[in-house]
Amino acid sequence: MTVPDAELLRVSEVLRDRALARFRRDLEAEARLGAERERIDALRRAALAEAGAFGAHQITGMSGLWQGELLRRRAAIQLGIAEARARQGYSGAAARADFSRDAAARALAEAARAARAAKRLAAEERALEELAVLRLWLSGDRG
């Protein structure tokens, strides 16, 4: 493999790995936000289950404030999840493009290697044919 081929492969591999890392980070961000949303939903269910321990006027005020805060937090998390999914779309497309570029670079390097090998083999064949012609010529002079 020639130096330019090796450099091309190294660069395309680095770009592919970076794009995949960005995509993984976006997936992890969505997972973290989804887990936070689940915690908020669990808090909401727990608050509704414990509502019997307080009087009606306390429940109304506390529950309204608590539910409002939970809904605000949940809405912010939902927005974060939507943003994470949008980033996943972009980073996924970039990862696929970089993966394709890396595969194309590998295919080009392999094709160049095969062409060099074929050229070397053809040169060896020509040299052997020329050697055979020379031997025939030399044996013809002696006979």
C-alpha cells in the first residue's frame, strides 16, 4: 500500500469514527432524557397515589403546583428529546455518508493494490517470455 493510500484510509477511518461517535452521543442524550421523563412520570404517579393522606384543600393546592412543575419539566424534556432525535437524523446521515466514504476509499485502495499487482505480474510475464526467447535464440546459435 502506498503512503497516499494509507493516509487516505487513515483520514477516512478517523472521519467515520468521529461521525459514529457523534451519532452515539445523540442516542445517549435521547436515552438520558427518556429516563428523566420516566422518573418524572413515576413521581407524578406516586404523588397521585399518596393524595389520600392530605385534606381536600391541601391536595388541590399542592397537587396543582406539583403537577404544574412536573408538566413544565416534562415539556422541557420532551423538547430535549425532539432536539436529540433531530440531531440523530443529521448525525446518522453524516455517519452513513462517512461510512460510505470510508468504504469507497478502501475499495479504491484495494483496486490500486490489485492494479499494481497485475502490472507487476504482467512485467514478470514479459520478462519470462523475453528470457525464453533469448534461450531459444541462444540454443539456435549452438545447434
